[in-house]
Amino acid sequence: MMRNIIIQSLGMYLGKNNFKHKNVTKLAFLTSFLILTFPILASSVLADTNLVLNPGLEIGTTTPSNWTLVNIGENTPIWDSVSHSGSRSLKISISGTTNDISGYPQSDLIDAQPLTTYTASVWGKTQNTGGSNTPAARVVELDANKNWIRQNNILPVYGRGTNDWAQRTVEFQTSENTRYLYVYANIWNGYGNFWMDDVTVSLKTPATTPTPYPPSPTPAPVETNLVLNPGLEIGTATPYNWTFVNIGGNTPISDSVSHSGSRSLKISISGTTNAISGYPQSDLIDAQPLTTYTASVWGKTQNTGGSNTPAARVVELDASKNWIRQNNILPVFGRGTNDWVQRTVEFRTSENTRYLYVYANIWNGYGNFWMDDVTVSLKIPATTPTPAPTATPVPTVTPAPTPSGSCYVIPGGVPSSMTKYVGKTVCANCGHHSPIPSTWKPCGTTPAPTATPAPTATPAPKPIPSGGSTVAYFGDVEPSSSSDVAELTKDLNQVITLSPTGKVDAVFFMGDMTKDTGTFQLTLNALSASALKNTPAYFVVGNHEYNSRSSTYSLIRNKYSSSVIPLNYFASDTQKTTFSINVGNIHVIDMNEYWDNSGGDVSTPLYNWMSTDLSGTTNYKIVIGHDPLYPLKKHVGNSLDANTANRDRLQALFVSKNVDIFLGGHTHYAGVQNKEGVLHVITGVIGMGTSQGEDSFATITYTYIDSNGKLVLTQKHDRSNSWSNPIVETTTIS
């Protein structure tokens, strides 16, 4: 903290042009006075310190220090002389007027705290920008293993056309797992020139109020139930503050069976055939973003069964009342007949959440379910008693410091007001601020350090929850009708529920998601109607996508335009259907084997690009393509094994680059083979693909990182055609 005060004082006192020897003595006196007299100022200065190294982009030789210029499809940012302040900035440029994706500048990682509020800003200038999207800057959050969590847009994005320098800012709270931040900017599906300068990330300074003496006691917090009419007692034919939603003629009722009081809500599906019930829905509850809530319901079942049993959930909506996500109140209620039992969930709202509601239903099941005594409340944090403040002693006068003869070289990463003094020396150990930062280089004799007191014991940190990056893959489907969409939607709705980690970070459709006539939009319709609609989705080009490329490729590119995870494209594939992506610490290459109209093979340009790409990552490595190298039962001899020399060259590449898994589709038969330590997986079929004469059951394939940091492959096969008891096959990559 002392170092920050000294450096900030230098900036305030000297400005940009006043660094003179005679001012150093004045400065030493001034800063000593500030430290003794204004301790509160010290903490606020610390909070406002810019955490970005080389924020003005002034320091460096051919590129700015502490920044990485990332190439995307041969497009790379440059260090430019147009600037907002100083003499340098970063320039991102896409020539012409055709949508494209730029490379991007990325700051060094910034150590960050979880559940902490930060502010970020950039200055930007545009020239002739246009296209689908305009330039934008973002702050990315990473976990302790440097896996991507999310990004925060510095808003608003910059405008179209030519605009002078303007500052954009964002205030955001980090997630519970955030340990690092970085800033980057790019043009995504647009064109023109964009300059970025004077980048900041800092802790938000909390507003301070005087502490009364003695402090007034803090009242004990009270948990308030935010659900109106939670016991369902008030109302005539239906309970007030609840809506009964009819689904296919099925509607909940108000019933006299109850957990407390005299009323509850009853959901009923007669018989023993899977069906979807109507559902009761609470009135909307005003909610705060990035806030922890608890929810609970009491439930009772009678003769329940089928694919799924009754469940209750809390739904999050944005300010426009658009659906964001739902939180399951777990565990779901059991099969058969069970007396009243309470189910609960604790969840943290998204950054855009403004409303909540509770609902319950039976989805693809049957029987009777009663719900009563519903709660949603803010989680009350644990409190500790506030000790009475001790009297603050009157400070004694500090004698004028005796210069020690030591001086230190100021490194990069200081506030912009000190940029011109980086590499020069100042008196940095004049007896009034210690310890010296480890990054400052001594240019004289440093006095012997004083003894460091023994550190107090630090409580052990809470463990980070296990369950790392999770990716799901689906085989051939080829929809052609609305019933095919419904069948695919049914299977997609199981993907998160069946996930070994309870989540899915990205999904890949493994090709043949369309007929040759061009029915790819039906696959997109099923995806949008499913529980995966907000999950990043990507697509492998198969023979049917290639045959319908005049319509299908543009739909795929349009889907990628909103990707929240950066894509590294294979530049020679001008259709932008081949790329690599990092889903946490799983690196995936999605290759279009038909990119050069060769009819399905891995030609030399694609081979060379993959070799370079695989050499550039230390993550787990997965390659996916439609045609397998070693087909099973079908398409033997006319997949990637049609040219055995090319197939063997590709397999040798996988072995030499330590590829862990290759996934393919095409044959409609699921299976796993180990070839020289590389798992070759065929993903089978899903949706109506089960009716084409090969596998008669749907398969979902997962790759994920387990709690030991190992990559795991799991396939789940729906041999019962209800997902009630899937066959599970698992392999762990050692």
C-alpha cells in the first residue's frame, strides 16, 4: 500500500513535466506527511490502482511489453503511432467491406479475487468500421487453472463509421471461482480500423462512511420468504399469486392434501405412459444479479414413474423477462409413493438476472405429485460480532529520514503518470516506505533487512468444487419433419441431466445434421427448443452438409458469429468451417474434411495447419471430423481409410502430437477403439437417426476433466428408448 501512495504522489506532484532534483526532498516530505495524516487516503488509492501492466502501451521495442498480439487467420494487431495519450496505441484492422474476424491484443494476466467488484475501461477510436458487429473490448475471467469462465463486455461497443476517441467502461463482479483476469479487444464479423489505448482494470473503491463510536449494534438478519402465498392457502378455485399453465389439456389443481394448512398444488398424469404435465407457476419475484438465494419446496408423490419423476425449479429472467436459465431444486422427487419431504437449492443469479419464478412439473413421466410450502429467500451470510474499537494512539512525530544511499529502478506497469520514468532511478528506500517491491531493481547498496515477524496462521482455503470442463458430442441425425425435431429435442433435453459433471460447457454436432436437400434449420430449431439453447454449439461438416453447402454453410457461420468462446480459424478454409477452440483446458480441432471440395480427405494444407495448431497447446487435445479413420461396420473403405497412406500419415500426426481422442460420425454405429494410445470414437446417432437401420438407440458422448485433472471419455447409450437407465461406458485418459 505504501508503494502505491508513493507512486501516486509522484504522479500528482510532478505531473508530466516537473521531474527536477530539487523536488525530491519536497516529495519525500509530502509523501511522509500523507502517510501519517491520511491513512484512509492510502486505502482508497490502493483500490483505484490500475492493475493493467503497460496500460498506455508506451513501453516495448517492436511490440508493447506485457501484451500478446494474437493472430487469427493471418490477421494480427499492430503497435501504432495514433494514440489517445503518449505516442503509442494498438491498432486492429480488417480491410475491405466484407465481414471477417480480426486477431486481438491480450493483456498479461491480472491476479484477481473471487466475488469482488472491479471496474474496467478502454479508450477507443474507429475509422470506417461496419459489418455485422463493430469493435469491442472485454475482460475475461479465468479460474485457478486458467480455464475460461466468462467475459464481461466493456460497453457500449464502439460505433460504426469514423469516430474520435471515446472511453468505454464496465463495472462487474467476479465469479466465485475467478482467480485471473485479462483484457482483449477485437472485431468479430465486421471490418474497418480500431485503435485502443489507456486500458484500466481496478478494484472498485467502496463508499466509506464514518464509524460511530461506540458502534451501534447490528440487528440480526431475518430471512424473508419472497414467494407470495407460499402455503397456497389463499384463493378460491385457484391460489392467489400462482398461475396454472395448461400443457396438452393437462392442468394442475388446488388440492386438500397438504403438508401444512389445508391446501397444496396437485400435478397428475393418469396411467403409466410417459406424458408432460401442466405446471403451477409463482408470480414473478424481483431479484438482484450476482446474488445468492436459497429455494425450497415440500413434495409428496403417489405412483410416480416413467422416464422422469416430478421436479421443481427456479427460473431466472432478464429485465425484459426473457428466459436465462433454471436451477433445479434437488434431488428430484422419487418414484412410487413417498410421504412429504423437503427439497432445497442454493444458487447464485447470473449477471443479467432481474426476476425469478418457481414452477414444478412431471416431464415424460406419470403419477401424482403434490407441492406445498414454497420458499425463495436471500441467503443470509454468517455474521461475526463487531469488537469494540480500541482507541487510536496519537501518532508521534517521525524524525526526518536519513537517506540510505539506496535507489531503485522503477519497472513497467506503473501508473501512466510515471511511464516516462520507467527505467530511471528514484530514491525508493528513504526510510518511510517498506518493503520494496520485488520487481524494483537495486542500483545501490540496500541496507540489511530488518527481521520479519513470524506470520500468523492462515486458515486453509475452501476447496474449489470438482468437475472441470465438459463437452458433449452427438452423431448423425438428418431431420426432415417436425416430428424429427421433437425427437431430437427430446434427446437434447437429456444432455445436461445425464452429464457426469452436472453441466455442459459446449456441444458439437458431428455432421449429417441435414438432408442433402438442406434441412439444417430443423436441427437448429431442435437446439433452440431444448435445454441446450444457451449452451455454445458447434458443427462438424459431413457429406450431407457439403452437398447442401449453398444453404447450410451460411447457417453455420451465422451461428458462430455469436460464439462466446474465441475460434481460431484455418485460414485456407474461406467458408470458416474449420477451426480450433479451447473449452477450458480441452483443446478441440473441428475439421471440415470437405473444405477444398476433395470429397472427404485430409489434404496437405489442412494437415500442416493441424500440425502447427496442435504444437501450440499444452491442453488435452481432441480432433473431430465427420469421416472416421477406422470405420466400424459401415462406410469401411470409403471414409478416411479410402486413402490408407493419408490415413496413416494423419494417425502418425495424432501420435506425435499427443492427441488424446479423435471423434467421428458417418457410420451410424457407436464405438471406441484404441489405436497406438489414441482413442478413436464413433458417436453413433441421435434423434430420428435411430430409425435408419443401424444403431437403434441414441448415444451421447462426453469428454470432461475429473477432480484429479484427468481427461475422461464417457458414452451413454439409450437402449431403453427412454433414457431411464442408459448403458454407460467410460475411459479415463492417464
